[in-house]
Amino acid sequence: MEDDERKIQGYLECDGSIVRISSLEDIKNFITKYGKTVNEISDLELKELTNRDHDAKNRITDDCDITSKNDPLVLFSKTYGLEIENYKIKERTVDLATKLFRCSDKEVPLKNVLIPDSVIAIGDYAFFNCNIGQLKLPDSLKHIGTLAFYWNKIKSISFPKNILSIGDSAFGECKELERIEFNGLPMCIGDVVFNGCTALKEIVIPQGSSDFFEEELFPISRELFIEKNS
């Protein structure tokens, strides 16, 4: 019984290397070989960053009526009913707050957005019901919130290697989405991240990670997975 309690099933990933873990000894060996200290934003800090109230006195409003706040630079709201089709997010921005570009049926949806390689978090509903066709996620990105890109026209997605979490239905109902690429193993993948993505043809994943993604992305068929060489 003691031996059974010590058994562990799972995967660990570091700098593109994926190792299957089945015992405490495997974990010790992994830490010895790849162990390092990483300073990551906590779930609580992320929630506070993307949902916190912002002091009106310190707000900055740009020419497109998008408001932000410094230290750190966070984009957190747009004028209700604002008609923006193209937007370049400010350099040094670290977070796109909850419901930032969320579009109602009465608004002209955002079509093109340029996200700089400084953003670490995209909040819940940030691009909900927009009309984005091309999307490049920056290497700096760690967290994508629930329903963040729900109901968009994105055709392909490449997740950065160090992505940590992807929220529930983050890319749901993206009916033109055909290709997904994972360059690493996220620590947390939410429920039905790609529900309603009926045009999906392939999901490119790291070598040796089919079991991991089959479980995390259920009920997506394993037949869509394509393992790539490191």
C-alpha cells in the first residue's frame, strides 16, 4: 500500500524538455537536472491586476479613448459604444484588463490588434465577441482569461512556450479556427477551451505530450494531435 501511495502520474516541462513523472524519485531527478527559481505572478495577484478598481486621478486616456494606468501599465477600459477597428496596444503594457474590448451587438467590433511583447495577462472577456482574424500572442504572455477571445474569427493560434494558464472557453466559438500550436505545456488548461471550433484541423504539440493534451483538451479527438520534434 505504501508503494502505491508514492506513485505519481503526470508530466513536467522545462525549457522545452518534457518528462513523464511516475514517482517521487522522478521528481527529484527532474529538479536536480532542470530545477531553477522562477518568479511568477500568483493567481491572486493576477485577479487583482485584471479586475482591480482604478483611481480616476491617475488615468491616462489616449486618442482612441482607451484608458490606462501606470505602474504597472494596465489597459482597463474603453468608452461605451466606441467604434475601433484597429488598435496598437502601448509598449510596456503588462495587462489587458477584464472586458477591455468586449463588444456588444451595437458596437463595431475590433478587427486588428497588435499586442506588444510585454503583456503577461489578458483578462476575462477581454476580446469577447470581437472580429479579430489574425492573432499573434507575445512570448511574454503567461495567462489568458475565461472567454477572453470567445466568438472571434481567428484562423490560427500559436501559444508561447511559457504560457501558464488558459481560461475556460477562452477561444470558444471561434468557428474559423483551423490550426493550434502549443510550444510548451501550460500548467492549467480550463474547460472546453476550444468548444464550438468546428473548423479545427490540427493541434501541433511538443514531442511526447499526446497523453497530456488528450486529457486536458477532452473531448477533442486525439487524431488532430501532431507531435513536433523539439
